[in-house]
Amino acid sequence: MESARPQQTVTARGSGLVACTRCSRVWPADRDICGRCHAPLQSRDPTALSRVWAWMAVGIICYIPANLYPMLLTQTLLSTSKSTIIGGAIELIHHGAVGIAIIIIVASVLIPMGKFVAIAYLALSLKHQVKLSAAARHRLYEYVEFIGRWSMIDVFVVAILSSLVQLSAVAAINPGPAAITFALSVIFTMLSAQSFDPRSIWDAEEEDTE
């Protein structure tokens, strides 16, 4: 009996085809312009990786002041206090709200930093040998895409508190300058992840096996 051979995956690129990213019409790979919507045709965007690094660099730049400047400004009749992300979490722990403090630290510190590391790892893996397989790296990319939305939880908390605690001269809670830079950092990081083309993971895998 003949031994079973692994079936080779058939791809549009391997079949000499390219799909229009605007109208999804498939054309021969040697065509430059879509005949339906007249959009440029290209199987892979050569500038995608550059956009990944550019968006991530801007996201890191915005993330630094997001942790240095106050996220929350609390004004009462007697005092005015300013809280950074970490400072606010520590204050919540002192008041017994350990669970909320852990959620804020995970969503506002660990997840953003983890996303920076994961995106950089995926981008570097296209040019260097890594231990993770292509399937594992693709799952990592899906995790980054999934958890990205939860990074805004700190901004949501500030927005809710600002709308609820507005008691004129008695007390008021307003967002600090870090709220803007943190939101921008999350947005830029999401753009960086979206600029990454996961198909390039499998392209690099095929090149290594040839």
C-alpha cells in the first residue's frame, strides 16, 4: 500500500490569482488594475510591515505619558487629588476594592504591554527563526485582536465616573490628561495589529520549507 502523502494547501497566490481588496473580484496575478472597480491589485502589501512598526512606535510614545500623568482628577470641598493608573489601582486596594484594582492593572498595564511585545514578536518572526509554529503565531495574532478592545476599560471607568460624580460644589471627577494619551495609545496599537497581515506568517513558513 502506498503511504499517505500530506496534501499541499492550494492558495490563490500559488494558483496565480489575486483578489481585489475592494470588491473581492478574483483576477490573474499579472493584472495590475481591477476590471470591476479599477482599484490597484496586489497579492501582498509591501508597506504593511512598515505601518505595523510605525503605528506601534506611536502607540508606545503615547503610552509613556499615559502612565506618568494623572488619569483621574477628583475635586472636593476640601481638597483636589490626582491619580495615575497605578496610583488609582493602589488607592482602590487600600479601600478594599482589590478585584477592581486587579482588573484595572490587567486591562491598563499588562494587556497593553503584552500587545506591544506580541506584535513586535510577530513582526520579527517574519525575518528571523522562532520556536513557535505558523499555526501558533496565527493564534497569537487572533488573541491580540481579541483582547485589544478590553484595553479601553480604564477610559470607560473614567468616563462613567465623570458623568456620575458631578455634584457641583460638593464633588467632581474629571478625566486627566493621561486619559487622552491612553486612548490614543490603544487606538494606535489596534491600528498596528490591523496593519499586520497574518498571511505573511504562512508565506514565511512556505519559504522556509522550500
